[in-house]
Amino acid sequence: MIQRTSPDDILETYNRIAHDFAAQRSRSLVEKSSLDRMLGIAPRNVSPRRLLDLGTPFDAILAWDSFFHLSPDDQRAMFAVFARHAAPGAALMFTSGPKAGESWGTTAGETVYRASLDPAEYDMLLITHGFKVLHYRPEDPDCDFHTTWLARFTG
């Protein structure tokens, strides 16, 4: 039986398993086509190695395989954060679950919490916070069955 954890346990868990997680993580870059799609709509030429400076808006915001570790309420709150950090025309890409609910899985032998909102709620939150959905693909077989979202900030 999987031990249930909470979103508050995620950082501690990944810190504990960082070495094993990195060793087991696929190097095949299944997300490359999704990342290329996001960079293709970013308003400027964005380098994957751009420096993090939260004092300025960003042309591209990426929450890949991380956003779903937040609780549903924290995910809802993140859309205002995304909007505050988005430059005009910015690209936002994130992964979610394909349907609403909470689940627990394992990563490198440790239990991790996962949650997702209903796709219709993600769509509504994006619109409410000034984003236009450009691409939504639930359980994309070309991307290791990730559910991917790509949106543009319209303000």
C-alpha cells in the first residue's frame, strides 16, 4: 500500500531522492516537441538557459512535471502568479493530470503526491487570467503520455 503524503512533503522527498531520481530519469527528451512548440510562440528568441530574475516579466514560463505536485487550491492560485510574471505575448506551458483528482505514486521508490483540476477548470483559469489556450493534449502518446497545455498571455 502506498503511503499518502501531502504537497508539503514534495521538496523534502525530492531532496532525499535527487541522486536516484536523476539516475533513473529518462534522457530521451520525450518533451522536446512540446518545448519546441512553446519556444516557437514566445515573443522573443528564448534560450533554454535564460537566467531567472523574478523582478521582470518573462517571455516563456514553464512548469513541466512540477505543477501537479501542488494542491488543487495552490494550483488555482498559481494562475495569478503566472499572469504577474508574463510579458505581453508570453508563452505558458505546463503539465497536468488528464482529469480532476488527487493521487499518490512513486518516484525513485518514494511516495509523491499528485493532483489535477478538471481540464475545463484549467481552461477557465487561463482565460480569467489573460491567457489564450493554443494547444491542449491529454495523455499525449508522443510525449510519454503527459497532458500538456500551451497558452499565450494576451493580458
